[in-house]
Amino acid sequence: MRRDRSSRVPLRRSLLGRLLGVSALVAACSVAATAWLAVQTTSGAIRQEQGQNLAADARIYDTLLGYAARHPTWDGVDATVRELAEQSGRRVALTTQSRQPLADSATAATVPSLPPEASAVVDPLSVDTVLAARSTEGQGTAADRIDPRAVGPFLLPAAERSALRRTADRQAVCLNRVGIAADVVVGPSGRPRVQMVGNDPERAAGTRCDPSDLDSPTRTEKKALTALNGLADACLKRQGRGEVRLNQDLSWGGGVAVPVPGPARPTPLPGDAREAAPAPAVEPPREFTGEDDRAIASCVGTARSEQLSSYVASPALLFIGDEGGATVPGFDLSPANTAKIAGAAALVLALTVGASVLAGARLVRPLHALTGAAQRMRDGQEHASVPVSGDDEIARLAAAFNDMSAHRARLEEQRKAMVSDVAHELRTPLSNIRGWLEAAQDGLADPDPAFVSSLLEEAVQLQHIIDDLQDLAAADAGVLRLHPEPVRVGELLSQVAAAHQARAETAGVTLTVEAGAGAILPADPVRLRQAVGNLVSNAVRHTPAGGRVTLRAYGEEAGRLSDGAGEVVIEVADTGTGIPAGDLRHVFDRFWRGEKSRSRRTGGSGLGLAIVRKLAEAHGGTASATSTEGLGSAFTLRLPARGPDGMTTAS
């Protein structure tokens, strides 16, 4: 017996190996996809949180920068720091540049130490343009790093502020009256200005409410501007450059006359009481080169810082972070976190592979059993079956295999019995023929007519067996040819009865025919006579002397068949010994005989009824049998009135 080779199949080619490979691949893809999604989600959340923190940091920085621009010291900033920390949910701390504490929002019993690097430097005279929420309002140019809220000596007193506000309100009302929408906007120094919707000052030029009346500096502004101009001139003088005249908006040039150097005297300003005094000698306005502009801008910036230094708080270090001391939120992918991620991925992979191993083993085990049983059947062993448990696809496959194995075993038994029966059926006439011929050859038998008749009978019996086997083989292969034509059933039954009349008389059996003369059936007359003849021969053989065999034919109503054409019934009934109920289902099996003797009286070849069933099926009909033991049997052929080629009955 051959060994089961399924155990020698390499793992990479086995079903279990493929299942493990697919499961591992799916698990790896799942882990990778989950990790990627987690990283993307976490990164997005971190970026969002960082963006929110940056916005909060900018607000904190701008608020403290405004405080420093409006106060000469940091005294009293604690309340502002605590309020900012409460709004942002972060720790806010201020120190001097030497890291001496000024204010801290930390509330823990043990205040964590500040990080080595500050988040920003709060200096209104040197603004961090990245964090600062710069206003479009204020003094200075776009490149100016001085906070516009640091106005110092330019801060207007209440009286001047009220007078300018009244003027601005009148001009705004005037502009609104003439159809120009205007609002009053107050700057950091308290100076109001009229802002027209659309921001087009030329629209008010032709009206009586020109807001340019507000451009004249007040006494406070003149004083501060004069001091600023003096600081800028001192800076320019140190560089060997001439003096410059600054305008209200801190610009210079533009056709403004420059005083001729001479005795020191005050510079006339618009609106000053000395404006009516005789003007000193002046020289025409000079043109400024690009190098002059850069030098003037630098000196003006230096002069502003020098002028405002006593009005603003000193620079301070700003620290923004969480209560734990961290300054920048994020995801710390430390070795410990990396190990956790790798461990979780390995655990998921191990669980997936383990579950796949269990499922694969449970799936492969019955397949191995089926493979072993099939190999045992291949090696010629007896009927092999496999255990069936459950109701899944594998269980149904095992049940179908068991049914196939049992059916194969039955077919094998029938094949063996058929071979034995065929050998016996062929051996008997051949032995008789051989014996008579040897006797004749030895001079022991005289070849008279009786001798020849006996040999002919044995040869005819042998020919019948061979013809029956050929018919069954053709029917099994589906090549049994029919030549249907209209057949009068009554005439066909009479012909069959006449053919078997001599044998029936010899056996003492009466043959009768009960059929209408007009019934016509589309069928092959030769094959139909063969089928009915086999039934009559079988009935005569099993009917004792004095019995009766009746041939009947009748039609049944339309509707029994799918095409509604009805059917014709041919029945052969006898009054013989009958068939036991347990044997009735085997009567159409090949080589089956109710009586096992092989006498010429009752023991036929066992092929006649099998041929009857095949011929009935070839005509699209059926063959059936009923019997009462001791009273007789009836064999029935039900044939459709519409033949195999569509021919219908005719009357």
C-alpha cells in the first residue's frame, strides 16, 4: 500500500501554509494601515494643537507687549499674567533679562524650573515681528520694529484729546451729510482721525469738510516732535550730515525748506506763536540720496528709542509652556514609545497568526482525512468513509464523499456480480455447443436434425445475451438510436402475443390482448416490440401452467405531462407467483433474478427487464412494476403521446 504523500507536501505549497501566509499578510497590512492612520491622525491633532498654541502664544505676547508699551515698569503685571494663563490654559512667566522673576502663573506647591530658552523677548522698542499682532495704525514705517502703542511724550492730555475729538466728530458728520460714509478712529496716542469708507481721501477734497484740518499738531505733539527732531539731528551731526526736518508722520523731505546754519534759534513749527516772526534765511530744499534716506531712517529710529526708553517697561523674557514645564507640545517618540508600538503590532500579528493556525488546522484536518480515504480507494481497498461533524461546506463535502464511496462500492459489487453472471451465461451455451461438437467429432453423437436444432438453440441463446449486452452498452453511452413512426399499439401487442404464443402453449399459459384498434403511439416499432416482448417472455416464464398473461393498452388524459399531450400505458399482467415486496425495487437491476436458479424454465440472464427500462427511458417514458406475492405481477410502460422527436399521436 502506498504511503499518504499529503504529509510530505512543503508548507509553502500546502493549504495551511497559504492560509498562514495570507493571514500574516493581512495582519501586516492591517497593522501598517492602523499605524499610518494613527500617525496621520496624531500628527494632524498635534499640528492643530500647535497651531492653536501658536495663536495663543501670539495673543499672550501681544497683550504683554501692549502692557510694556503703556507702562514704564512691570509693576502690577501679575493680574494680567494670571488672566492670560487662565484663558490659554498654559503657564506664563516673565523674568528680567538676568532671569529674575517678574510674574509667574504657576500654582503648584513646587514651581517647576523654567526651560533654558525663552519663548520670546518682550521689548516694545524691538518687536518680534513673527509673534506680534501688528496693527496697521501707528507711527513709523513698515520696517519700524517699535510697537505703535509706545507713544511716550506723544500721548495727548485730556483737553487736547477732547478738542480734537469734537473737531473730528464735526467733520465726520459733515462728510456723512454730503454722502461720504466716515467714522472716527482713535490712535494709541489719543489722536482721532476721520476714516472714510473706501479709504479715498481725495473724495473729500472738494467739500467743505476736508478732514485735513486735523493734521495740525497739538502743543504736546509739537513739543515731542521738536525733541525727537533734536535727537535725530544730533545723530546725523555725529555722522557729518546736515540736519533734517521731520513731519508729523515722521517723514522728511518733500520740498520742506531746511534752515541755513547760523545762530541757534528755535525751529518754527506750524501753529506756534512764533510763526508770525520774521523767518530766517533759508536755502532751497535739498534732494536726498538713497544713502541719505538710510542714514536718516536709522537716526530717526535711534532717536525714537532714546525718546521712548523712559516711557516703556524694560525688556523681559517670556516663557510659555504647560504646568509640567514643557514649552512645546508634541508626540515624544522615545525608545519606550517605540517599543510599545512594536510590541502592540507584534501582539496583533501573533494573535492573527495563532487564530489562523487554529482555523487552518481545523480546516485542513478533514481535508487530510478525505485525501487519505481517496488514496485508499485508489489503492483498491474496500469502502472507505470519513467522519462527518457539523454542517459546513467541509462536512457536506465529506457526506458527499461517503455517499460516492458507498455508491462506488455498490457498483463494484454489481460489476463483480455482472462479470460472474455474464461469464456463467456465456459459459453454459458455449459448454453445450463444445460438448455436442466434441461428441460428434468422437463419433459419439449423430449430427441429425435434432442435434443441429439443439446446437442452434444454444447459439441463439448466446446471441441473445450478446445482443442484450450491446443494447445496454449503447443505452448507457447515449447512442441507442430510435426511428420513431406512428405505431398502432393494438397491432403491436397482437404481433408480440403471436410471437410468444407457441412458448405460452408449451408452458400451459393463456395469452390475451386487450387494446383498442385505433390507438396510435409515436415510437420505434422494433424497440417497442423488444421491450414488450421481454415483459411477455418474463411473465410466461414465471407463470405456472393454467395461468394467464394479459397485454393491455390504454390512453390517459392530457395534463399528466408538461406539454399536456397525455400518455399511452402498456401493461403486461400475469397470474404467476409474484415478487416479494423486498425484491420489487431490484427487478429492473441488471443480472438480478428473484429465483437464483439458472434453469431454462425460470432462470433467465437477468438483462431483459433492465433493457425494458432503458428502452422506455429512450422513448421519454418510464417502466414500473407492481406485484402481490402469490397472486401475480403487473409491469407497466408509460410512454408520452408526443414522441422523442415531437411526433404526436394520430387517430
